[in-house]
Amino acid sequence: MSELPAHSFRYCEIALPVPVDRLFTYDLPLTLRHRVRPGCRVLAPFGSRKLVGVVVRSHDGPVAGDAREVLGLRDEEPVLDSELLDLARWIAEYYCAPIGEVLRGMLPLGGEIRRSTQYSLTSSGRDVARQLVLRPESDAALRLLGLLEERTRSATFLSSKIENAPVLLRSLVKRGWVVAEDREEERDPLRAAPARLQAEFIRRATSQEKLKKGERELLAFLELHPGPHNVAELALKVKRAGESARSLGRLELIRLEIEGPRFPTGFERPVPILNAHQQAASDAIQGALEKNEFKTFLLQGVTGSGKTEVYLRSIEAALALGKNALLLVPEIALTPAVAGQFFHRFGQQVAILHSAFGDAERADQWRRIRNGHAGCVVGTRSGVFAPVQNLGLVIVDEEHDGSYKQQETPRYHGRDVALVRARNAGAVAVLGSATPGIETRFNADHGKYQMLRLPERIARRPMPQVQVVDMRLEFLETKRQDSFARKLLEDMEQRLAQGEQTMLLLNRRGFSSFMVCRACGERLLCQNCSIVLTHHRRDRRMLCHLCGFAEKIPSACPKCGSDKIQFLGTGSERVEDELHRFLPTARIARLDRDSASGKGAFENILRTFRDGEIDILVGTQMIAKGHDIPNVTLVGVVLADIGLSLPDFRAAERSFQLLTQAAGRAGRGATPGHVVIQTLNPDHYAIRFAAEQDYDGFYSKEIEFRKALRYPPFAAFANVLVRAAKQEDALRMATQLGYLLNPAPDGVRVLGPAEAPVLRVRDEFRYQILLKAAKRTTLRDTLRTLRAFAEKEKWRSTALVIDVDPITLM
Ligand code: ADP
Ligand code: ZN
Ligand code: ZN
């Protein structure tokens, strides 16, 4: 990694985190010329700003016009190797995304310059704060001055502490009590001291005078206290310990090492003997690893068939061959239970990359991977960019999962990027799922991937038995509009009596209640989005599920003033209440975005459930994913139809996957499992095949439909969204793109422009154009034309959204 470059170049091409599809040429100051290499970050002037960009290449010109000079070099060693730079180029090209934004997303945090406004008291403000002579001011203003009396504070901090801070600040500034100052702050976790750095004495300095006072102190301390010390803790004993430790480390007077992550415990399992199917799959993967060439497997195994064990063995095999492994898991599935299993097997070789980690922690893990200390990397979507060297194996668990698709620019699919990365590295790729994505299975059927099957559950445990309840009949027979059919209630009662557990899947979208005025028909809509507000009774609020807008529950219709307002629909809270009413002794918990917000809350609920302190866990799709809790013998789906009626060609696929995965949570222990699916559409094929847990049946039906309508995998597909605050602007821009696409380019079908399914979101109007192309290259060229047009017309950078291979059209 540290060989010197043969040349020193005068210019470099930099990718900057701006939404423009090009590189920028900069001049290198003499002192930097021999040090700047591709993959290093540099600080560069851009307009009136300073930005951190990544050097893509350097050269001696010629350059057109004047090139501005690079301000500084961030890394002596490139942070991105050539493999990751290549991957970035592929993503930029394939997803039609600006390279600078792609590269920014690849680093654990880009080392950004943040602009912030800092507030401090003026001298008269200080007097006021001291004398508290505020007459008309509220307590809030008083508290605000109190906070500022201690020290200068940022706008963000003040807003987090005091409601209405921006307004208060403005008035205080106007009175001359507070001054505002704009500051640029650098945040660079990659350069900051690692969160858990250890320092240990090696040898004494020959000439102590060259050392600073703090360095001498630290060195003396470490010499007197042998063994490794955590630098963060040293900071309590020795001033500026972090800084001194780094300089002493550079002088090789002390050893500096990043501590490995701590092990979550309690998830140890004996290493099992593989069953025949697992063995065959592991053998095939190991065989491919030994050949040192790119190959992709689809590991299709029913729920509870022991896919994780196959991953573990394959990683072992890779490590034994001196290669490193990368495993991607869906966001929600990366629980301590999963991490614990990996630590148990691979110890300190494991690195975990999770978006819930703080910057410093993530940077630590990143460095351990980069230095080769961690050969087994487990991460969520962006983990695909982990700087794994000598990559031999890439595994994507639950490859069908929607959380692999990033929903902002660059809108890449983690699974597909993982495959490209494996191909470039000559590594083996394994895609695992009980319900593979339609495209994935199609590729396997057409010989692109080799299929490996785990057709049965571990220990020949039966697949859960599924009963479909037609809720239309249930309503007719009972004349009641309860959320639960008699069958499901009976089953839950029975589990309760037997000390077994139940999971209830409740899809949020359908379980919301909204407000209607019976006098004029007005429905209460979000101020920023064209959807109805959801009634949250416990918080006494109406809430927008798209943008988070909240308001008080009105006592009269905002349009006609009538007080005849009514709430329609079944709220998830109501379902929970019904449950308490029918099963008063049951211990019930809810797992959804509301109950599980905040770090650790999600895991806490899951842990208490796993420990048997909860009888019934009610939850949104979060509960369907991957969890392996042996005492769950019943899974109920409260209403399966939700999602089926969405205007989206993937609606059936997603519903099938969700139902099958949810059903798969039942009966994973010794006692067989049961599933009850309540529905208004018992004949829909997605529900029928899910009830039979018949993936192949579903696939053959779905692929026919995709073929007939030329949807993926039979066409390359993209969604082009145009957004603007004013409806007429959005419409005009969409129409301009429409003209550009008329006549449609050869081999491309253009649908739209039309209103997006939700016209207004977060105060912006949205129109969309769908493009289907027979060939990927044609699609790419067409998209490029559209983007070039937007750049030429100087559209706002967020006005045009290009989503290649969209997973949802909503
Ligand atoms: P899947 O991901 O395919 O749904 P898991 O990997 O969660 O299934 O495995 C289900 C359970 O079976 C886990 O508790 C796992 O520890 C256990 N298991 C896996 N392989 C074996 C085996 N060969 N013998 C016994 N238990 C196994
Ligand atoms: Zn009204
Ligand atoms: Zn909204």
C-alpha cells in the first residue's frame, strides 16, 4: 500500500459531492504533487465553499482554462482502492448518478465541512441574563439565555433543547442580546482518534526534550502501568491523551492498536453437524472458492432450513484459503443475536457495519477492515463498500429484501452492487433467500447463477400449516366487525394456555384510521403531502406517515366548521385494544416504527420476547424478517390484502414474500407451527401460494405476468420523477421531458408523464415517467439525455430523480 508513486503530476481530477455528472480539474501545489494519489481525499475550493472530494486520477494536462488550486490533502494513504474506485464508476454509470455523490456514499462518512450557526451572548445580553429582567419574554427565552450564558451554542443544539428556538433567537438578535456567527466545521471520523484505541508502552525516547509536556506525561504513565490502556480512559488521567498518543505512536514509542468490538454474549450455539442438503451446498461453494474465479450461487432454502449455517461454513472455508468474506444482511435483521453468532464463530476477525453505529465506531470498524484485522465483515446495505482486501466471498442474505435498495441518490441496489464487486474481485457470490426476487430466480433458471436448494427444515421439522380465513364470510356469520376471526382468537387462547408464543403481523398502511367530516365529506389531509393524516389516539395527534407532520385532533371540521367528525378505518391501536379485551391475561407488546424508535428499543422488545416475557408480539413487517425464536408456534396475519392493491407491478411479489416470510417464523422449535392468514381476497394467487408456501408455484405464475406486460426481468426499467414546490413548475418540467421523449427513442417504451401515485410529498408536487427498454444500454442513453437536459436548463439539483431498477413506484 505504501509504495511511492513513480511520477508527480501537476493536475488532478476530483469527484466532488455535488449533483453534477462530471469531474473537476484542480491544480496541485508543489508540496502535494508527489503525495496525491487516486483514492485520496483532498480539500478543494468550489464556488465560495470548500468541499472534500476524492481524487480519481492525476495528470500533466493540458487543461482547459484556469484550474484552481487544491487546498489540502486529507489522506497520505488512499481511502479508496482501485477496486472501489472502479465500483464507484460502475454505479455512477449504471444508476445514472453523479460520481461525486456515489463516492461520498462509499466512505463511512465523507469528512464533511458542516456549516453551522453559532450563537453567543453580547455584553448587554450577559447583563440581561444575569438580572433576568425579561418582561414579556417567556420562560423559553429565559432558558435560552441561560444556556448561552454557559457558552456559545449551535442553532441545532438550541433547537433540540427549546421549542421555537429559531424565532426566539431572531428576536433576541434583534434586541442586540445575542449575536449569530456562521462557522465551518470539519468533521472527519476517519482522521479522528478511533473510539476504542489502545496504547501500550514500547520504549523510552532517546531525547526527552523533543517531546511536548503532555507526551512526556503520557509516556511516563504508560511505562509505570504496563499493558494496554484504552485511550479514551487515559484522557481522564492525562491531558490531551488522544493527541499525545497519536504522536507517540508515530514515533514508535508506544504501540497503538484499535480494540476489536465487544462480543454480544448469550447467543453461543454448538457447531451443528450439517444435514445432507447443507453439506452439498457448502461443498459446492467451497469448490468454487478453491477455483479462484467469479461464480454466483442462489441458495434457495425454505424458512428454517439453516441457511445461516451454510454461510458460516462458507466463510470458514474462505478464511482457511486466506481470503476475506463479506456478508450483507437486511437492515432490520442485524440484531445482537446475529452478530453474536458470528463473534462466537470468528471472534475478533469479525467487523460489524451498522447504520445505527456512531461515526467513530463506524470509522473504527472501517480501519480494522482496511488494515486486514477483520476478515469477516457483516454489514447492512452500505457494507457493500467495506474496504475488504483480498475479497474471496460475498454473501447476500435475504437477497429479496427491499432494504437493499437505497431510496436516495445514488439509488443503488446493494445486492446487485455486491455481484458486480464479486465479479471484479474474482470472488464467489452467494444469494440466499426462501423467497428469491423474481429477477434472481429468473437468472438462476437461465444459467447465470447456480442453484443450491435446501428443500426442508432443520431436523425434518414440518413446514407450518397455514389456514386462510375469508373475512367476508366471517363478517357475514358473526355480524361483527372485529379485527380477529374466531379461529385466530381460539388459536391464540390455546397458545397462551400452553405457554407458547404468537406473532401477529399487522401491516401499518391498512391499520390506520383517518378523519372524515360527515357534514361535508372533508378528509383531514397533510399540509405537505396529498395523503390523509392518521389518527394516533394515544398521542392525541393526527400524524402524516410520509413526512411526520403532526397536528392536534380538531374538534370541528376545518372546512365547514361542523362538529360531526368521525374516524374511519381500523387503527393499529384499536387492534391492540381488541386483543387486550379478548385476552385480558396475555402479555402483549408492539413492534413498529413508533414503539421501536430510539436506539436499542427494537432490540429490547425482541429480547424480552425471546426471553418469554411476552406472549403476543404485534408488529409491522419488522417482525417478519429473519428472526429465529423457537417458542413461536402461531403466526397470525391480521389482513393479508394490504399491499396487493397498490399500483405497482411488484405488489404481488412483495405480498407473497411478506406472507411467506411471516409464516416462516412459526414452528422453528420442536413444536410444529400454525399460521392463520385473514383476508378479503382468499383467491388471489399471491395469498394462495403463500398459504401453501409454494415459491415455485408463485414464481411460474408471476413470471408469465411479467413476460406478458414486459416488466423486469423482460425489460430494463426506470422511474423518472420530476419534483417542484409549485405544481405548474413540476408539470411544465415533466412535459418538457415528455417532448424530449416524443417520439420515443428506438427500443424504449415511455409511459407518462403522469401524476405520481402520491402527487404531493413533503410540500413538493411530483410527476413521473416510466421507461421500459429492451436493452440496458438504450435505457442508459435515454436517461443520460434527460439528465443532460436538466443540467442545461439549470434545474434545481433535486428536481430530477432517476431511479434505475426501482423496487417501488410509489
Ligand atoms: P433460515 O435462515 O434458513 O430460516 P436458520 O439459519 O435461522 O434458518 O436456521 C434455523 C435454526 O436451525 C437455527 O436455530 C440454527 O441454529 C439451526 N440449525 C442450522 N443448521 C443446523 C443443523 N445442521 N443441525 C441442527 N440445527 C441447525
Ligand atoms: Zn366539514
Ligand atoms: Zn406529510
